[in-house]
Amino acid sequence: MLSPGELDALFQGFESSAFRLETLDRYTVPGEAEAFRRFLSGEEPPEEWKNAPWPRIVRANVAAGKVMQRVHVVRSPLSEYLRFEIGWGYHRNTAAGEDIRILDLSESNVSGLPDHDFWLFDGRVVVRMHYGPEGEFIGAERLPDDWAEDYVRYRDLALKNAVPCLEYWQRVSE
């Protein structure tokens, strides 16, 4: 497993692109509980949510000419957590410059994608993300370099079949 410092170094050191495939209906993220509660109550996001570290990372990388992309594979109807993640988190991250798309398997018959989350850095470094049964992050594992070609295909398949996050959200939140 990668240490937190090694994983952070990948986000600071990639040269041109970082891609994330997400597959879970819920992620248990420390620090999101209050924002999620407020979302469910119809309140506004807390200040710390608006100024979270991830959008700063995205903005810095995009300003340096790097591409940050994400596809979340979902099935309608969306869980409350996915509505929160797309409605609050992805809107914030998209505004920071991340290209986020949604692949709804209830609308598109796409096969051939892995059943796990991963990051692909510069089309050559693959990091598989491991989560527990409640979506809690367990750790990240760097996969062998010769697996990168398969993960580039997964990335391309996901991007080809996904729709922009804000377009998807507009359609499902009506």
C-alpha cells in the first residue's frame, strides 16, 4: 500500500493528466459528515466545505496546464450520498477546473469497466483505491506498470460513454 505521503506526491508530481474512475454509491470521508447533514436538511454548505483542500489542488494543477478528469459510474435512482456528491462536491470541483462526468449504467449499456476505483496518472501510473463495505478509504496500491495499457482503455471507455456532470445533474435534479 502507498503511504499518504506517496499518494500526495503523485498529485503534486504528475506531468500532464490525472484521471479518476469512481464506482461506489457512497464514500465515507472524514470531514464530510456535517456538510452531508446540511445537504440533507436543505441548508447551505458550511464555509469549510467551500474552501476545502481538493479544489485548491485542482486549481493549481489546471493553472499549470494539467488535465484533471473524473468519471463516476452510477445507477439511477441516485443514493442521497450521490446526490450530495454531485450537487455540492462535483459542482465545487468543476468550478475549480476538474472535468467531471457521469456514466449512468441505467441509461447506457457499457461493459468492460473494472468494478473498483482507480487513479491513472499521465497514462502510465495506476493506483487502485481500496474501500471498506461502508465506503471508508482503506488504502491505495500502485499497480504494476505493465497494467497501465488496460487502465488507459478503461479511462477512454468511461470518458467516451459519460456525460458532463452539470448536464447530468440538470437532468436528474428536475
